[in-house]
Amino acid sequence: MRASEATNYYFQRAAKHLGLGPRIETVLMTPRREVKVEIVVELDSGELGVFKGFRVQHDNSRGPMKGGLRYHHEVDPDEVNSLASLMTWKTAVANIPYGGAKGGVNCDPSKLSHSELQKVTRAFVDEIHDIIGPGLDIPAPDMGSNSQTMAWIVDQYSKYHGWTPAVVTGKPIELGGSEGREQATGQGLFFAAEAVLADHGMDIKGSRFAIQGFGNVGTWAAHFIHNAGAKIVALSDLSGAIANKQGIDIAALMRYSRENGSISGFPGAEAIAAEALLTSDCDVLLPAALGNVITSENVQDIRARIIIEGANGPTTPEADEYLIKKGITVVPDIFANAGGVIVSYFEWVQNVQQFRWRLERVNQELKLLMLDAYSEIRSQAKNNECDLRTAAFLLGISRVARATALRGLENESFCMIDGPHN
Ligand code: NAD
């Protein structure tokens, strides 16, 4: 199933509950703008490198659009489209004043030098600077891009429009980045885990977690969860998987992985087969690496009671239906991993106000927004007798639908506002 088909499936499942009607459904499913540009730069060898850059702007009814820029040799327009729409629902679930977007450049960053990457980024900005901006569309790092990429974007964009750090988030602190942005997604996952476990009558202390992925999301999630007294009994990265029933020492693993480039060979755990990670004996499974890893092939063997989606789109719709039937709680990506975009929002707020927040304030506000979102999703699930993913989509879609209708799509039931109309 293509990425956009999976997103549309979840959209339709929730839209059916809402009874939106075909007019507004069409508006909400169709991206506002899809841009493809050619990027031509001179490589270090003197040859010309030609790359394709994409930006999909899905929806801006609740505010400027927001989403990452992926640098990957296989940036797929269909996936970018699907991720742009997921951003629309994610920002609405988190109740931050943004719409959704996503983009990327078809390049392999591991094969480009620092100066080549800089040229590609600046040339991309030359092509899209008119359609991005603090009140229009605010990119951020994603797979293959990072805070250095964002710094180049700020610099290039500012040449056209004057000093504008709020054009992107995920910047280095020196250029207006926020305290807490790097660990934000993992920190948000921790707040989500704490709340969901409490709902199941469980304490994070002593609970057993298996985590797939030890990059930005997986590392910080493991760090906060471990520090709260949970046991990380299995963990994996691209090099393979490891397990320890007594719990893995995450601080030691972070040091080991930094020094060795991967978790492979870590002395504090035993190696297990990579595919055994997802079916480990644990209370909570936290996929934090790739999309489409929980599928109809392996879902019957999952032993966790709760799945918290750190990665975007880790569960296929077929597997999702099976998990619902089995009564396994799935905490969906559009809520669970929203910590990153929430702290991006705080970064933008700080840039616009030219006022810096301390880390304590960032984390305090992040916790409030994550817990508010969770409580709203839970109410939706209760009122509609549905699973948490459908509830999250219901919440996100209804907020976007209402804003769209209020801004001028006539004859929609979502338009109805109480009070005098004269
Ligand atoms: P990353 O590149 O920092 O880390 C990815 C990790 O996954 C690495 O440890 C890598 O070794 C591992 N990995 C890759 N293939 C694997 C495999 N087959 N089996 C096991 N591990 C594998 O990426 P990230 O920023 O941590 O993002 C991870 C996921 O979370 C992605 O789906 C991303 O879209 C999503 N996400 C990230 C953020 C964020 O703020 N970084 C926010 C929301 C969602």
C-alpha cells in the first residue's frame, strides 16, 4: 500500500464518524500546492549535479504550514504528500496554530560534501523562497537534514527578505534555535507514555519497553523512560538488535553508540535477531525508526499490551485493524511524536517575540500541550467508542474542518456558530 493510501484510509475511517460530507472531505484531502523544482549546482569535481526539490503544502486553514525537509536519494512525491497531510492533522491534534507541509530534495547527503550540501540547500531556497516564510510555511529538519541545513536556509532566505530566523525551526541555538528542541520528540513520547500507562493502571517505573531505532527519537525516548525507572529490555538500530531482561543501561549505550557508530557489540546486552525486536516480550513497544514495520506479516506475534508510535506511519492499516480487534492499545503517531513540532512552535514563538525561554519553561509547556491533547483524544475515543488513532484523526480533522468552514466554505454544518449573525 502506498503511503498516501494508508493516510487516506485513516482519514476516511475518521471522516465516516464525523459525517463530513464529500465537499469538505475533498477540500481537506487535496493539498493546496505541490511544487517541484530543479536544483543544478556545480559539484566539487567540477561536474554539474542535478537534483529535484519538492514542497507539498497541504493545508493552512489554522495557520502557516509546517513540516520537515527530507534529504534522501529516494524522496518519493507520494510519501511527501502523505506526510504533509499527516502534519496537518498532527498540528491540529496538538492544537498549535499551524497547518501541514512536507518537502525534500532527491539527494544522498552521505555522498555529498559539506560545501555541496550547502550549495544544494541555497539553490533550493532560491527556488522556493517566495512560498515559504514565518507566516506562510516554516520548514524544519527531517531525515538527512539537520540544524546546519536550517542555518543555511535562514542565511539564504534572509538575503531576499531581511533577517528572518522564524522562517525555519530546528536551528542551532546561536541562530535562534530553542532549548529542548533536540530532545523534544523523545520528551513528548515520555509524557505520552506516562499518561497512557497511568490509564492502564500501570506505572512507568518497572514497566518493560522495547524500542526500535536509536537515532534522535529512540535515544531521547529511551533516555527519559529509563530515567523514570522503566526497563528497556530490547533495542535496535540499523546494525541489529540487542536485549537484556534486567534492562539496558541507556547512558552506557548512548556512550557506546557515540563512540562506535552503532549499538552492535554493546557488552551490556545480548544480540538478538533484528526482526525479534518487534515481537519481544515487553509491556510497551515503541517503534522509532521507519514506516510500515508493523504489518500483517508480524502483527500476530506482537506481545506488547501497548504500542506507542515514535516513528511516522510504523503501522499498516491491516495491522492496525488487527490490533484494534485484539484490544492492544495503539497510541498514534499524530499525537505520540508531536513533541518535536510542538517545541518547533515554541521556537517560532520565541523568534517572533525575540524572547528566549529557559529549558524548564519549554518542557513545562510541552507537557501541558501533550496532556491536553491526550485528554481530548481520550474523550473522543470514549464518546465515539473508537480506538485512539481514529479518535486523534477525529479531533484533528474536526478542528481543521471547522476552521476551513469558518473561513468561507459555505453551506457546511461545521459553519454553524451560535449567536446573532447580524
Ligand atoms: P534518525 O535518522 O535520527 O534515527 C533513525 C534510527 O533508526 C537510527 O538509529 C537507525 O539506525 C534506525 N534504523 C534505521 N533502519 C532501521 C531498521 N531497519 N531497524 C531498526 N532500526 C533502524 O531519525 P529520527 O529523527 O530518530 O526519526 C525516526 C522516526 O521518527 C522517523 O519515522 C521520523 O519521521 C519520525 N519522527 C521524527 C521526529 C524528530 O523530531 N526527529 C519527529 C516526529 C517523527
